[in-house]
Amino acid sequence: MLAITGVLAVASLLALILSNRTSPLAALILVPVVAAMAIGAGPAVPAYIVAGIAKIAPVAGMFVFAILFFGIMTDVGLLAPLVSLVLRMVGERPTRIAVGTALLALVIHLDGSGAVCFLVTIPALRPLYDRLGMDRRVLACTASLAAGVNFLPWTGPTLRASASLKVPVGTLFTPMIGVQAAGLAFVFAAAWWLGHREERRLAAGLPLPLPGTRSPGATDASGAIRSTLLHAEDEEVIRLRRPALFPVNVVLTLVVVGVMIAGLVEPVVVFMIGTAVALLINYPDAAEQRARIDAHARAALLMAGILLAAGAFTGIMTGSGMIGAMADAGARHVPDALGSHLPVVVGVLAMPLSLLFDPDSFYFGVLPVIAHVAERFGVEGITIGRAALLGQMTTGFPVSPLTPATFLVAGLSGIELGAHQRFAIPWLFAATLVMVATALLIGVLPL
């Protein structure tokens, strides 16, 4: 009963979000509440919600102040030179821009944090996409691909799999280097194709393929891409710039990001202090400070609301036992005919399973059970861990409703969550399939 209700709850959540029938915030709150009431856990729902929110609160706080911090840095003109540098390097060809997006996201994600990757990559490149009239879904998808395929020994999924199976991280990861290289090759090939497709669309003067969305770019008679933005910047934008404080803002940003990556202080604390310092340095007047906060408050509030709602969802689903029941049911009902092929099955299903299980539930709940089942059929349990890394909260994390990063990448890109998922899921799943095929070819996974 618990497993069935849990599956129905997750399926209902995905259906509501993907179909745009309701907002993610409403779905994340109401769906688990109804599911909990259906299994008779209604009286405990408030406690589950509070427990879930308590776990997500530091993450929500980090995202709120991160949005404020990077918003202020954008106002003062910190990202303008970076965008200009990228523009000089890649020109105004969408093909090169998309590939550059993948490269930038890949480099930034070397620290293993998807949140940092998206917080730096998307705000830096979104103005460039808007200037040319490129589809923001390409920005979100390309950044997601680069971050998703870049599973490293110090990233969350790899560490969880290592701890769960009680094997050294190096033993788990080293054979996967060739597999990851193939995945990254696919990422850059996909980025090139997405950019090439955008280049053809803009050259033909076609609008963005989103209902009610107009492309901010335009094309001339020869099909060369040009921006419709005026060369003269808006007076308000110029007024907010602080060119004299550019070195100070660069140092401040490097300190904030460096301290966060090093793990010296909790990220929420780093961004809180960084935001306060940025306001005092760049806008000493209290009225100006309030104006800058108000300017970015809508995005911060929307993000905070969705993240807290996600905390309520995971709190109810975990506290009620539905996620645990789904894990047990899914792992124990394996047909004998599939026993020897479990690594391939897990590899193919790893990415879609990110939509059903949060990383802790899968790697600490589902993975050990599947590995144990595989060993009964003569398959090494560690191969199940390697198969899981090909998609479970790697390529799957930027589109899973169970991770804050999904809402972050959609929010920063300025697109609907459902639109991001519909566009990115096929490409992310394709990346998983490419890596599974490579793993089979080089013998990392047994057939």
C-alpha cells in the first residue's frame, strides 16, 4: 500500500508539473499531503513537513542570498566584462556559444557542486542568449548536460555509492574514466547541434518555439544574426554600474565562491555575509540598498517558496515511509531472467529513477539491495554502483523534482520548470544511454 501510494504520488507530481496544470509549489505541497492522508498518516503530516523544511532550510537560505548576491553583482556590472570576453571568444554564432556554455559549465562544475555551476554559468551567459534571441532552454539544457555527466570522485553520487557499497572511491570511479570521456564527447556534440539548430532558426527569422514567447533577436536579409538591443545602454543600468569598484567586487566574489567551494563556512552564511558586504560597498545609501533588494526579491521569494515546498514533499514522503517502501518494492521484485543483466538494466533506468528517488534514498536504500540481489546471480555488486552513476542523480539531478538544483536551473534561466524538463530530459537520457553503451563496449559493465 505504501509503495503503490508513493508511486502514484510521484507520478501525479510529475504529471501536474510537466503538463503545467498547476504550479510546482502547489503540487509539491498538496500531492504528498493527499497521499499521506490516503494512507492514514494525516495527523503526522505537520511533523513531517517541519522535519523536511528543517533539512532544506539551509539550502533555501543559500539560494535566496545567492540570488541577491549575484543579482547585485550583475547590477554593478561585474558580469559585463565576462560576457564581453565570451562574446569575443565565441563571436555571435549560436553554435559556438552553446559549445562555450558546455565548456564553462564543465569547468565550474569541477568543484562538484551543481548549485555553484548553475549560479555562475547561467547568470553569466543568459544576457548573451537574450541579446541574440537564443532559446533559453538551450542554455539550461547545455549547462545541465555538462554538470550531469561530470560525476567526479568528490561529487555526491560517487561518494554515496562508495559509502553504501563500502568500496574505495578510486576502485569505483577509475574504470569509469573512459565512460565519462564518451559522455563528455556527447555533451559537446549535443551542444554543437543545439547551437546549430538555433543558428538556423535565427537565420530563418523564426520565432522561439514556445507559446506566447517572442524572440528578442532578429535577422537581417542576409540571415546574419544581430541583436535588437540598442547599443546605448539604459540610463538606469548605467546608473547602477560601479566601474571604479570593479576590482573590489571581483575580489569579493572570488572570496565568496572560494570560501564556499573550500567548505570553510556553510554556504548560506557565506552568501548572507557576501550580500551584506556587497550592498554596503556598492550602495551605501539605505534607500538604494532597499531598492536593490526589492529588484531581486521576486526571484528570491519564488525560489525560496519552491524549495521549502520541496522540503515539505520530501519530508512527507520520507517520514511516512513511502519512499522507503518504493525502494524495497522496486529492488525485491526482480525477475530471475533479469538477474545477470541487472547492471545494464540499472544503467538504463538510472536517469529516470532520479525522478522517483532522492539521492540518499536511492544510494543508501535501493542500491545496497540491488547489489545484493546481483551478487546472487554472480554479478559483482560494485558494477551496480557504476551503473547507477551513469544517471542516478548525475544526468538526472538537473531535472529531478527531488533536488533543489532543478528549480535553480529553471529559475535562473527564466523558463518554466515543465518546459525545462520536457526539453532537457531526452538529451540527458541520451547521454546516459551513450555512457551505458560505452561501458558495455569497454567491459566496465557486463552484459
